Amino acid sequence: MLDIKDLTAGVEGKTILNGLSLTLPKGEVHAIMGPNGSGKSTLAYTLAGRDGYEVTGGSAALDGQDLLDMEPHERAAAGLYLGLQYPVEIPGVSNVNFLRTAVNAQRRARGEEEISAGDFLRAMRKEAEAFDLTMDHMKRGVNVGFSGGEKKRNEMIQMAMIEPKVAVLDETDSGLDIDALRVVANGINRLRSTDRSILIITHYQRLLDYVEPDRIHVLKTGRIATSGGPELAAELEREGYDAISAEAA
Amino acid sequence: MSERPTKKDEAWRYADFDALKEHWPDSADRWETVDVAAGETKRELVRLLPDPDLVSDVTRLKVTVGDGGRYELFALAARSRYGRLEIEATLGDGAHFEFGGAIIGKARATNEFIVRVNHEQPNATSNQTVRAVLADKATGSFLGKVYVARGAQKTDGSQSSKAMLLDRTATANLKPELEIYADDVKCAHGATVGELDKRALFYMASRGIPPEIAERLMLQTFVAEGFAELGDDKAREALEADALGVLEALR
Ligand SMILES: Nc1ncnc2c1ncn2[C@@H]1O[C@H](COP(=O)(O)OP(=O)(O)O)[C@@H](O)[C@H]1O
Ligand SMILES: [Mg+2]
């Protein structure tokens, strides 16, 4: 479903992703782990098409569609979702308005019918509650006055409402206390489905205690250094990322 | 009739003189007077909507608010060439003056609010809120002065002005100014000129919102801040709708 081949990309002329290849089949959950600065967020932003992230080689396709050729909003409509490591605040634009505009823009882009205000609000209330937030939060400006953990849970609410084909969750688990981590993990498990793929970017093993990935990849200096089954997480926890570099070298 | 102003006149320094000369003095050199009696409240809405056939449009109001009276003025300035709204308000004891305005300009439009509030008596309050959205080579200006006379104790005057430049070629002149001769007063002012938050635009795009809709959503709420103090929901929504219409035609 998500096919990344030999991806080379960078910021301001500095190469950060260095020939990264990764295949995320339909219905699977993979995790990318790696030390700080290894390029995890750069991968996420490059896939989403953020300004300033320049692709100098390779390809990335979602369901066979070339992502790199599309504008960021077109990538979203094609089914890509990015949960941001640092969600943005947008004062004055309510979460409700923001998300409804997003859902309907995607539906229009795909030639589908828009969702009615009533149906949308009902669904949103349900998801807000599932992630331990209230409609009161949803009526406020996007992420305005939200704690770090609330912002991350809001990323999950948005994912649940948008129903993407491929979700890339960039450290959605960092900054969460243990209760919030469980809430997010339960959400990810609930949103796992045979026609959705999820790429969990994480720095710690913690989340993977609750969400068992099909595969784990270790990112080092802009490429996948090694891949393995779920048992790799515990190994990393024990031996650290440095052991991996020795193995890869 | 007075002489046609020049760039040297402080209150006219950002005016479009080419546009102005066609109308001076007939329409431009005229002050309307507004009197708000003691204890009364008066509210006015001014809409200077885009009009390609109108070269210049100058509205000048001299407002006197009696003791304990209240005057509210909300304005949208979006003339295609030159629009100017000038207000001089003189407040009695305990009176309030409220000004809320939005400027929206594109192409070579010049729109400006010139506001002078005279706190001649004690205990009066005034509040001015201006938001400007400027594209292309448009100019938007706010010259806002709060004058506090000797003896006008307990004056509270605040001004907030913000401009959003959609292109580097647009110009915003925000000049809040205080002239204070009393010692027991509270006056606050702020002025900022900025651009749309790129992080927010990317965030919206990553959710599937196309750039033109994302931009409009952000500008709509920004401009609405200019009308936030308008208590009548219906009137406020109508003004916001007019502003949205102008915003939609910006790009
Ligand atoms: N905007 C940027 N400008 C310059 N360098 C950047 C920028 N963003 C990230 N980098 C650099 O790229 C490398 C990878 O960063 P990042 O992708 O954020 O790593 P991770 O998410 O794995 O911690 C780091 O060395 C970082 O300093
Ligand atoms: Mg990161």
C-alpha cells in the first residue's frame, strides 16, 4: 500500500534521508524506531509534502499513485494521514470547523458526497470521548490551550474522523502519561483494519507494549539499518541503537 | 473650504493623493457631525465595499459623546482605489467610544482609518480594534490617536491593530499613538504586521484542505476580530459575511 524506494531527501541542501526503502503492505502496522536526529520526522514530512523538504531521488507511492508528484492536500485526499510530532495551534478556527472542512474537502476531491453537519457532529462527539476529550475542547481553536497530551489525542481524533488508507504517526506516543498512552494505543488498535496501513514512528518501546506491530524498522542516518519482527523492540530496549549500527556495519 | 492636504499633514501621510485630487474639496472636505446625548447609546456601521468606478471616498465624522454616553462604530474598508474613514471623537465624563474596523485591499487600493479620541473629561473609556488584510500592492493604514487632557483622570484607552500581508509588495502602516497630560490613566496599545502562519497552512493541507480554503479560513477569523465587540449578533454576522465576500474576491 505504501511503497518507498531509495528515497533521498533533505532540507536546505542538507541530505537527511539517504536511500530509504520501505514497503508497508495493506492492513499491516509497522513501526519505525531510531535515535533522535535519525530522520524520522523528515521521512514523515517528506511523505506529506511539507514545504522545504526537497526530494532528490527515489519514489514514494500510495496504492500505486505517485505521492511525490502531488500537492500536500492532494496526498491527504489520496488517503495519506500524518499525525504530527508537534501539532500546530490555529487560534480562531475551531476544531469542529477545521475537521469538518477537511473531511468535506477530501470527500469533494474524491467525488464523494459531503457529510451532513448532524452526522459529522455525532461522529466527532463519539471520537472525542473515545480519546478522553470533550466537545468543549472541539469547539475551541485548533489545539489552542491543549496540553501536550491533549494535542496528541486530538491527532488521533482527526485520524479516526478522516479514515485514511495510510496513517503515519510521528511520535504520537511521546509526552503522554501512562493513561493517555493506553487511550492512544486502544485507539490505534481499534483503527487497525484490513484495508488500512499504519506506520508508527516512535523513539521508545513503550507504545509497542500495547500495539503489536507486524514489523519494526530501525532508522539510522537516513536509511533503514535493520528490520525485524516485534521482538526487535525488546532487543533495542536492552542493547540500544548502537548495537544495531554495529550489526549493520 | 480648507486647503487640499499634502503628505506633510500627519493625518494624510499615507493617502492616495492622485485619487483624492479628483474629489477635493466637494466630497472630501466635509465633516459630518454626530452628537450622542448624555447617557445615550448610538451605534453606526460603515461599509466601504469594492467599487471599481469610485475613485475616492472620504468619510469624516466629528463625534461628541455626552457624559455617560456610548458611541460605537464598526467599519469595513475595502474600496478598490481609495477609501478613508476619519473620526474625531470627544468624550464626556464616563463616556465610551468603541471602534472596530477591518481593511481588506488588493491591487493598488489604499484604505485607511484615521481615529482621534479626545478624552477631555475624567472616567471615559475608549477601545479601538483594527485588522487589515492586504494583497498585491495594496496599502492599509491605521492612524489612531488617544489624547488625554490634563484632568481627564481614570481614562482607559486601548488600541489593538494587526495587519496580515499576503504579498511582500503590500504595505501596512499601523500607528497607534498616545498623547497624555493626566497622570492617573490606563492606556494600552499594540501593533503587529505579519504573514499567514506557514505551519498552520501545512497542517491544514496535511488534512486535505486546499490552500485557498485554508487561507480563507484563517483570514476570516482574523478579520472577524475587528468586529468582535459588536454585540448585535445579526449585525455582526452580516458584517462578517460582507468581509468574507471581499476576502473571496482577493485571489
Ligand atoms: N528544518 C530543518 N533544517 C535543517 N536541518 C533540519 C531541519 N529539520 C531537521 N533537520 C536535521 O535533520 C536531521 C533529522 O531530523 P528529524 O527528521 O527531525 O529527526 P528525528 O525525527 O528522527 O529526531 C537532524 O540532524 C536535524 O537536525
Ligand atoms: Mg522527530
